[in-house]
Amino acid sequence: MAFRVRGTTLPDRADQTFVIDGDQLRVDPASDAEMVSDGGWILPGLVDVHTHPGTEQPTDVFDEERMRRHLRAHRDAGVLLVRTPGSQARIPQWVDDEPDLPRVRSAGRWLATPGRFFPGYGREISENELVTAAVEETQASSGWCKVIGDWEFGDPPVPLDLLREVVTAVHDVGGRVAVHCQTAEGSRNAVLAGADSLEHGMHLDLALLDQMAAQGTALVPTLTTFSEILDAVRAREPGPRRDWLLDGWEHHLGSSIRAAHEASVTVLAGTDTATFGKVSTEVDLLVRAGLPAEAAVGAASWTARTWLGLPGVTDGAPADLVVFDEDPTADHTVLAHPKRIILRGRVVQ
């Protein structure tokens, strides 16, 4: 049965009436369908671009029922689209057809060369196998692959020439490459290789921001997951690794995220935490790091959807909406309290 939603859309701030009949929005002010939401601020469904439903700890075995539970937690928070940049197992195809689960863009299994990931957690391959494996995971997923570009403090990253080969090969088959990078050298290699996204990007050299903007490399700082370990890190005995982690946090909070935005780099909201449905927390932290509120909200909604190839709140777009009583660009904390959630043309809340 068709129904209507009326309110002010973001980011264009237009007063619109949408009719939802099936999984598609239609602009139709004259319709007499039932009104299920009248007034408020209409956003395209929220987005978490870095989340790993199906596992919570490096010792977990991927579990489909756990994945359902995690995706429902996202949905109930208004997160109606997620990107899983790497997983212990490939995301099953049936997820795309589940009417009560968020839409998923996946990157296949994590690609980990020797010594660069939790043992046994990703697809463990040699450097000689990396290019072929990256293409395989791209073609077996939603067109993404995820490379663990570096790992522990002081260890060498994936060599730049090899990472360039990966990016070229994946781009040649129409795919995109996400790179896990935490060290300065790992972040540098990811940018110079032309990666599509830097996952974490701690210690990113700000001199690389103009190149990131020019080639369309996004920054996904995943502040939420780092914020959850801060107290434990600070409680450690002083040492190089502790100082490195804290310096990376301060670099993001104090300069890199604000500078990335000012350089026109796309900054996106990804939580990378075992507590799912917390994208509003990531937006809080992005604002704290100097991102303007509208850009931070967009990082978890319309900007992220555009980057992933989906439209926002427009005629003919997928019927994924979140409605708020107040303007979240004026007060971003309202993102934690959606008034109405509509997923795939069905009222969830």
C-alpha cells in the first residue's frame, strides 16, 4: 500500500511530499495516500562506511545470524546502508534480498600479507599473490577489495609499487580499493598508489591532502573505535607504541580531519566498532575534530551515498529515509533520535 512522507529534505532544504509505493520515492504532492510522517527533516538513510557485521572479536568465526543481529542494530539507528570493507568471510548474496536489513556494499575478505593482520582472521596470501587475490575479492563482492596496507608500529607497509599494481588491476575490472593504513608510510603509500579510500589514516601527512582531493581518495578516520580504547591505551606504561597510538589520535582530532575537509577531501563516517548502530557517535567525533556539522552529517548520509553510487532524497531514488523532528545540521546530536525510519519502502519505526 502506498503512503506519503512530507517534510524538508537535506541537504537541499526543499519542502517535499514523497509517495512511497514499493521500493522507490516519487514526488507527488497531489497524492491522497496515507500520511505516515508530516513535518520534520528528511534525510536519505544514514550510512556507516566502515563496519564489520558478523564478527566482533579477532577470535570470532563469521556467523550469519550474528551478522543479521548487527545489521538490525544499524537499521534501528537509522543506518540503512553499510559498507563492509573487509570481512572474515564473503557477505552472503541473500543479504541483498532481505527486506528488513540495510543495503550492503561489501569488499570480500580482508587481504593480509605475512605479518600484517590478526593471524587467521583474513585471507592470508603472499605479496606475489596480492594482485590476483584483490581482483578475485573485488569480483566476488560489491566491487570493492580491502588491503591491509600496514600493521604494527615500526613494521614496513605493503611496498608502494605492489600497491600501485593492486589499484591498477582492480580499477581495470571496474572495482575500488580500500586500504587499511595507520602508519605515516602506510598512509603515504595508499595515497600515492591511488587507493579509493584510506581506512583509519592515522599519521597521514597533510602534504598529501591535495593529491587525495585531486584523485578522489576518501578519508575514513573511524574515530569511534579509537575512542573506545583510549583509556586503556593511556593506562599503559609509557613507550613508543603507546605514544604512537596517542599521537595518531591527537593528529586526527587536532588537525588532519579539519585540514582534509578544507582541502576538499571527502571525509566519511565509519565506526569500525563491535557495538553496531553508533554512526551518530562518529558524527559527534567528526564535529569535535573540526568538521562543520553539515559536512559531518553528510559524511553519514548524502555524501556517503553519493560516494557509494546511490542517490539521495530525489524522485526515483530508493525508498530509504530517516526523518528527524529537528534539523540535524543545526544540532547534529539529534541523529541519535530518529522520528521515522523507512527502509526499502517499509516503515521500520
